[in-house]
Amino acid sequence: MSLPELTAAEEGLMKHLWKLRRAYMKELLDELPEPRPAKTTVATLLRRMIDKDLVGYENHGNSRQYFPKVTKEAYFGRRIRGMVNQFFGGSPLEFASLLTGQAELSQEELEELQRMIKDQIDRKQ
């Protein structure tokens, strides 16, 4: 399944929706940092995300309760795969090489990454 990309503003709002899992407009507005965008701006962003089929809603009386239709992991996993394809010729090894060489990871972070890779290897065996 191909996932449409979110704009920066949509992604910012989606991060709050992923955190809340389900939210009414007021709950989303309360979650946003100051200076908060206008309610109409948030409504426009939600409409665009609904049109992209990334957000759904349920009507409760005169209110809508919004919820993400895609998980954070699925969305960012697809974005990362796209970036690996675009910038690293589809090679996860080149991406990992850059990440481990340029991200200035601490020894603890590298060891945790090593444990995560070992877990993946064990699952595939």
C-alpha cells in the first residue's frame, strides 16, 4: 500500500493524534504548543489528512472524534524506505553506514543498535 506524504504542518498535527490515539478538535487544540493555530487551520489540516485517507473520524452528536488510520511506525517506515531508495540507491547498508558514521552515536547507543540487529537476525533464523 502506498502512503501519501504529509506536509510538515500535517505531520506535526498527526504526531499529536498518534499520541492521543483519538481526539476531538478541542483536545487537539489543547495539545498544540503556543501560539496555537486557529481552529479553522486545524480543521483544514484534518480535512486534507482525511482526504489522504490517513485520518478518520466518528461523529458523536455535533462533534467529530478523529483518529489516525495509519500507525506512526507504518508511516515513518515507508518514509525511511523511500529515503533509502532515493538517496542510497535502495541500499539499507549504505544508509546504516551513514547513520552509524555520522550520527555520533554513543557506545551505549551503538550497543543497543547491535542488540536490535541481533534480535532481527535471531527472528529470521
